[in-house]
Amino acid sequence: MRTTAKIRGVKNLSRLLVCCLATLPFISRADPGQDALNRGAFREAIVVWSQAARDAAARKDVRGEVGILVKLAGAQQLAGQPQAAINSWEQAVARAEQSGDRQLILLAKSSVGGACGCLQQRSWAETNLRDAIKLAEEFHDDRALAQAWCGLGHSLAMQGKTTDALAAFEKAAADPVMKPVALVNGAAVAGNATWNERARAAVAGVGRSHEQARLWLRCAETELRAGDLAHAETSARSALELAEELSDPRLRSYATGQLGRAAELRGDMRAALDSTDQAAFWAQQAQAPEALYRWEWQRGRLWRARGKLAEARSAFERAITTLRPIQGDLLAGCGATVGSFRESVGGLYYDFADLLLADARDESSLRAACNVIEQFKSAELEDYMQDACAAAARAGMAWEKVGQGTAVIYVIPLADRTELLVGVGDRLVRRQVPVGAKELESTTLHWRKLLENRTSWQHLELGTKLHGWLVAPLADLLTEKKVTTLVFATDGVLRSVPLGALYDGKHYLIEKYAVAVSPGLTILSWQRKDRGRPEVLGAGLSEPVASYPALPEVTNELAVVRQLFSATVRLDKDFNVTTLERDFATRQFEVVHLASHGEFHGDIADSYIVTHSGRLSFDELEKLLRPRQFRGRPLELLTLSGCATAAGDDRAALGLAGVAVKAGARSVLGTLWYVQDQSTAQVMGEFYRRWKTEPGCTKAVALQEAQLALLRGGRYDHPGYWAPYVLVGNWL
């Protein structure tokens, strides 16, 4: 069997107060930068400390330089400059390690908890924090130990390890100075009244300061999420009193915005709008777009609740316009909210699309809603790839150019219903299903688990239910238009399931339609291209490598590829990074087939393919393949016949689309779960034979026929064998 991905959960925690606040008490001492920080003048503090760090470096004061860099990183994170903060943390750790001073190393490493919020630096931060714990215990430094435990708790929480995270926060709370920060972070993770009460009591004991105001805001955020409106309003008002006393417009913005949110949840829309308007005003005064977009979004919801749809639309548009320039900071994982981009700001796009659909009077309104979702899909993919430019080049939507016999189905799950928008021929047609996003998600996740169990046929019942929601409402339209290929623009957990395995009570969907998946029509190129005689590279592992078992059928799989295309083949020891670099530097491959173990994690930085020489990251794969794009010859097809995604992890499910964009490939053929070695060799061989030898055969149809051959062959008729193969991107 080929290796599947590990499950990586991500909590939707507030970034209003991340672990950088845990850093500041430990390192703070009176200086102009600290004074600016205390006043909430983060950018002023950054200017002061940046110069101070340069001065310390110039006079070779390593201890002073490291201490200032730690302060600088905390200020940069609070100012919404995550990548700058990470650079400062990395520089502090590097300079400390160069010095060989173990106490200085402890200072630097115990401060990096805030970097846990950045997907690309989470592993690095956690490693350094664990080192800091050992050093702090060695030096009996209780403060540094508590600080490191607090940072580690944040990292564990973001991985969904709630019990371990709370244990870490408890250890951090043993230090009196760190106790309020640790308990506030723990309350955000625990989400229960006991932790919230402990956090409030600890914050009340902190001296009146900017730090106490930020802690009250974090309490309010947690209490709002728990629906504890009375305590949330009390915490927000405590923060507001301090903000007014300290003349801090940023804190006033967040405090009044939270009061507006509490009023919204209470149903007092007038009070909610008043508070939200004040929050937006103070965000503008503070030049804080990371706050302003939230309050414009809140305004949009409130205006819609009052039936003022034009005002709501304007507010949503302003929110997205405000968000777009700072999106890169949010993508770095350390901005105003914690969690995936979907968890943090996806609701803004879906609230706006919901409004447009609710007020839709013609096809142009439907197109506008689709365009909003396209913007989100592009942003979400950039978030997964940690690359704010990778999916930026987007073409305009053109449903009518998709081609005869093909329907593109947008599935848009909303709170109270699921919208199906279908592009077929020159029409965009709408259907509604009275099933909300939560029910659709839970049913889909359960169905996936049943599909993977090859000893049971319990998947049929849920497959029939999902077919009734997603396909049956379109049956008449698809028949009328003589559709033979369905392209699903999937969303959320629907990306992690094989829609070809939907069941109508008698037949699987794949028995009637070729099925492909697209992250969005504006993200990957979908125009038809003349294949000619493509140059092909096939590479893989048949023998065991490190802890990975042998895949004996890979030899036959690559033999078919070689025979059909006269392909260049790199097997076992020849499948290494050095050989691949030479091949890609000298050849113009249009198809690349990789047959090996691989994993898609929720963090693309931890996703990889196994070669004989070690793990090949997707960043490294991009370096190999992307230059073709710049030479005007993008890769036509990238096949990953062993990489799989984790059940229930919709970020990992972005992996196939993400690697397509990173590699500059028009389409990717991959797998969703553990695949059986022999059945994989059969599917891949049949897919290439059909695509190569049948005139006009599209990739989607070739995959359909390969899966049907497995389904009808008897031995592998369970969808656990034939269903996990999915085509993402260009289906032609």
C-alpha cells in the first residue's frame, strides 16, 4: 500500500493576542521602543528597535542584538507584519547559536512561540521551543521555561492536540508573570467556563496597561465564540475603558467592534451598528486595515439583517477591498486571526455570495456570486501554498467556452442551504437544496470513511443521499444538454471525496459521466491543447526505502508508460533529485508520472514525495517543473500515483490543486487515500492507453474508462479500490 497523509487539525483561534505577548514580559525593560509599545505605537517601536539592533550589531554586542531582535519580532507581529517578525526571530536564534552562549540561546529560542502561527515556520518554532524547555530546566530559569511552555501550547493547539496544549498552558501558568497570558491562551483552546473564569481572574490582577487591555480583548473573543455574551461584553468594556484611558485607537477599535458583535448576537441591530461604526472609525484612525475589514464585514451582515441589501453589498465590497492588500500577511499565518484562511476570512466571501444569491434577479447576479467564490478559492489556494503570487494570474470566466457535453457544477454550501450553479452550454443555471453546510460536511466526512472500508457496502446509503443533494436536482438539465462530463468546482470537505462514487440507487456516477475536479475555472488553464506526441518522464520506487515498504507493481506501471510513450524512465536508485535536475534541465517533458509514496498534509511545507535519495518537497518539485511555464510550455499532466490526502483535513485536500499551480501543470492525476499497488498499476496503465490511443479521448474520459474497467472486472469492484483516483484541473 502507498502511504497516506497524516491528519493535521487546525483550531480557529484568535490572533488578536498570540504568543508574542508571552515574549514581552520576559524581555521588557525601559527604553524608547518599550515606551512606544506600551502606547500601542507598534510601528514606532519597530523603527526604534530596528535601528537599535543595527547599532548593537555594528558594535558587536551580540547579547544586546539578540535581546533587541526578540523585542522587535514581538512588535512586528503585533503590528501585523508576520514575515518580518519571523525573519527577526530567525536572526535572533542564528546570532545566539553563533555566539555559543547557552543562556543567550535560551533567550532567543524561548521567544519564538509567535512563529508557531505561521504554517511555514511551525515545525522550526516547535523544535526551538522544545530546545528552550531543556535549556530552561538546565539553568533553572522558571520565567523562560514558562514562556517556552506557553509557545509550545500554542503550537500544539494549532495541530488540534487540545489535551496536550492545555497541559502546556498549565505548566506555563506556574510562573506568576506568565500566568495571565497562559490562562487566556488556554481558555481560547479549552472553550469552557472553568478556563474562562480562571483567565478573567488572572487578567484582573494585571496592572492597568496595554497588555491588560489586550488580554481583556482576548477574553472577550473567546467568550463571544462560546456564546457567553454577558461576560464578553464585560471583558470588552474593560478593554474599552483602558483603551480610552491610554488613548489607543487600535484597542478602541477592537473593543467597540467586539461590543458590536455581542449586540449582533443579542439581536440588537441598532446598537450593533453604532458600535461597529465606531470600531471602523477607530480602525481608520489607527491605520489598521486588519481590523477595518472585520468591521466592514460586520457592517455587511448587520445591514443585510435589517433588509438594507444595497448598503450590505457596499460594506462587503469594502471589506474585500480592504482585505486584499493585507492578505499576504494573513496568509503568513500570523495576522489578526489564527487558523486556515478558510476559517479566518472565508465567511466574508460566503456571506457576500449569499447576499448576491439571495438578491439574484438574472444570470449576471449568479455570475457575480461565482466570481466572489472564485476570488476566495484563489486566495485559499495561495494560503495553502504560502505563496501570495502563485494563483494570481487569473483569466476571466467564460462558461460558454467550456464545450459541448460538459457541465461545470459549482457547489456553494451556505448556512441554511446548498446552492448548485451549473454552467452548461451558454447558460448558467441555479438549483437550491435545503441542506445546510454543517449537514453536508458531516454527511460527506462519514461517507468518505465508509468508502475506505473495502469490507463493507454501507457507503451506498450515504452515497445515495449525497447524489440526491448534488446531482439529482440537475438530472433533467444534464439529460437535456446531453452532458457526458461533469466538472465539479468543489468546496471544503467535498474536495476530499471521489464524487464519481456518488450512487443513484442503481449505478455509480462514474458509470454515466466522466468526472473531474477544478479548484476554479479562473485558476488553472482548461482550454483544449493538441497533444501530438508528448515527451514523457516516468519515475518511481519499487524497492523499500528507509521506512517505506516496497511497491513491486511500480516496475510494471512504469513499463507501460515507457512502452506507450517511449518515455524516459527513472526507477529506484535512478529516481533521485540529482538525476531529475539533469533530466528537467535538458528535456521538455509534457507528462511527468511519479509512482512512489507521498503525503499531503494540511501544511504544504510538510508535504512530499519519496525518492531514492530522500523526500522531495513540493517547493523542490516546483523548482524542477516551474521553469517550463516561463518558457511557454507548461506541463500538460503531472501524475502522482502514490500521494494521498487525509480524511477530514480539507487543507490537505487542497494539495492536488496546490501542487498543480506550484508546478505550473495544467492538470494533476492523484489519489485521495491508501491505494492498492496492483489495482493502481491497472488503473494507470488503462488510463494512459485510452488517452494515448483513442482519438479525441479527454483525460477525464480516459480516467472514467480506466475506473470502469476496474469496477467491472470483479476483483476490485468496491469503490475503495477504483474511486480514489481523481483528476484535478484541465480535464480535456
